[in-house]
Amino acid sequence: LVIPDFPSFTADITGIYQNLLDDRRGAVADYIPQLKRVPPDQFAVAVCTVDGQRFSIGDAGVGFCVQSVCKPINYSLTLEEHGAEVVHRHVGREPSGRGFNELSVNGDGLPHNPMINSGAIMSCSLIKPDLAVADRFDYVADTWRALSGGSPVGFNNAVYLSERQTADRNFALGYFMREHGAFPAGTDLIETLEFYFQCCSIELDAGGLASVAATLANGGMMPLTSDQVFSTESVQKCLSLMSSCGMYDYSGEFAFTIGLPAKSGVSGALMLVIPQVMGIAIWSPRLDALGNSVRGIEFCRQLVEKYNFHIYDSL
Ligand code: GLN
């Protein structure tokens, strides 16, 4: 077993969870009206190891939308479909050093990386572009189902509609990239943006997200079903970019202090990958100034204080 004494590990997870229950710093994202209505004090932590041991605590059965946590999944899908060489003709792989929805492109006129909005919109343009929109969405949702080992995967239509109606910045990013000729030939911009909002509105619970993280930790093979959902090569690339760019403009700090690939979303979701060990999902909607879950970051900090999971702890 990868965690031989699972009960004492889960006792420690429970301890960290309880330490953070009183932490009410931060505020729920309000730029998407529907997200603002989520009860802010909810908090869930879930764990799934690469050999299939599972644990969850708190509001672990409550669904939340993945928001930016869809970005690494969509990026992996583009790698599977086109290979890295083609994908990176349309998106860079360098941290932007700016906010996740900053109106900017790199020196080649491309989005900086697939983990910020511009790059995630680009990923959407590359996923099964020849299929009908409904089939493209099904393809992504089915991928989430496979990655989570069959956990319930839903769609929050109200969040989707709410985001689409207030998406001036994402539309601006789309037009800005089109002006720079960044998209593949034949891209339908409005369809691409709507597809991106739909992917952000995919919903699952913390247990499901921990299973997705465990599949990434396991090199693309879902531990509970042994389904090879992504190739190991795609997952290596995805985790590399999660390590350098996954936590918005806190990515460098996160790499320094936590030292693990992760991805956050404005719903307060945080997916943490401990390669070859486990996946962890933390969900708590109050965000810090950069858009990361306050309790999510704090959980990671306390976890690596207790366990030597930071990649360079093994030196
Ligand atoms: N749907 C959100 C947006 O595009 C996702 C951003 C995020 O989670 N940081 O603005």
C-alpha cells in the first residue's frame, strides 16, 4: 500500500480540516452572479490514493462547478488529439505572471499557457472541432466520468447562463487572440467561447474530483477501474504546466512552498496531485485576492508541513 497506515493519515487530514473550519478569510467570487450565491462556509476535503484507498470529510457530497479546474483536463484532451507539437503552435507553456483573465498574449501572439483563460479558450477550439457542439460537450463530460471512475458528473446550467451573460472579458480575450491569428483555421469563436463556459460549468463533488486527481497522480490510469484515460505522456506534460502555471499568479509561490502540481478554480475548488501517491480535492468557496481558495491553499500548506510531499523533500 502506498499509504500503509491509512487510518492515521486520515486522522491527520481530519485534524487539518478541523484547524481550518474557523478560517473565514476571503470572499466568494462575485463576477459570475450565480457563483456569488453559493453558501461560503462550505468545506470539503477528499483523498484517493493511486491504489484506490479513499477518504472524505465535510461537505464532500455537495456538487460544485469545476471552473478553471477544467483547464488541465481540456489541455490533456488536446494533447491526446493532436500531440504537443501541434497544440503548442496555438498556446505557449510559460507562466504569464499575470491574473488569470488578463488581456494579454505572448510575444508570438499566443496565449501564455493553457492554465489561464486565454489558453483554456484555445484548448476548447482544439477539442474535436469537427463534431457537433452537443457531441463535443458529451466527449468532455464523458472524459470527466472516466477520470473520476464513474462518479456523478453534472452540468450547472444556471452557472453556465450566468457566466455567458457576464463574459465580456472572455469575449475580449477571444477577439484579441483572433486578431493575432492565434486560433486554428476555421474556428468559430462564439461556439468556442460557449464551449469553454460549458466546460467550466461541469459539476462534481469533492470525492469525484479527488478521483480525477488520483488518475493524474497515477499517470492517466484510473486507479479504481484501471482504465487508461490519458496517456502517461500527456499527463506528464499536463502536470508540468500545473506545477508552473496552475495556481494563477500564485503559481511560483505555490511551487516554492508546496512543491506539487495543482489547479484551482473560482468556485473554490482545488485539485492537488501527489504523483505516484494520491490525488486530493479541497473545496471551499472563499477566495483570496488572486482567486485561490483560502482554505485550499492553507490545507496544502499544513499538509506538506506534516508530510514530506514537496517534490524536493526527498533530497
Ligand atoms: N469560468 C471562469 C472564467 O472564465 C473560470 C476562471 C477561473 O476559475 N479562474 O472567468
